[in-house]
Amino acid sequence: MEQPNQVTIQIGGTVHTGSYRVEGNRVKVTADAYGSTEAARIDEADTHDLAQVLLREMVRRKEDL
């Protein structure tokens, strides 16, 4: 199995980190701060860009709670 890759985003002044793995035609992201996981089909997307989008959505959902 492939080693996880690191992904970082910045929202406001806060940096959020996570890791992602490519599993077949899906990218699976785990947020470091929350431990939550999100996955999406890759299709034609860049895997790192998709991982950033997924991490951003996880952070926004947690902040909305």
C-alpha cells in the first residue's frame, strides 16, 4: 500500500494539516486535528488538489458545528 502524502491548507490565519492516500480511483483524506476521514473519486482531478478540497470541506463542517 502507498505511503500517505501530506496536505496543508490555510483558512483565515489557521493552518490545517492532514494526510491522504490514493486507493484505486479514490483519494482518502484524514484530517490531523479531527481524525475524520473523507473520500472522493479522482476522475480527472489532480490528487493533491482534490485532497485540499476534501480537507477544506472537513474543516468547514467542523467549524459550522
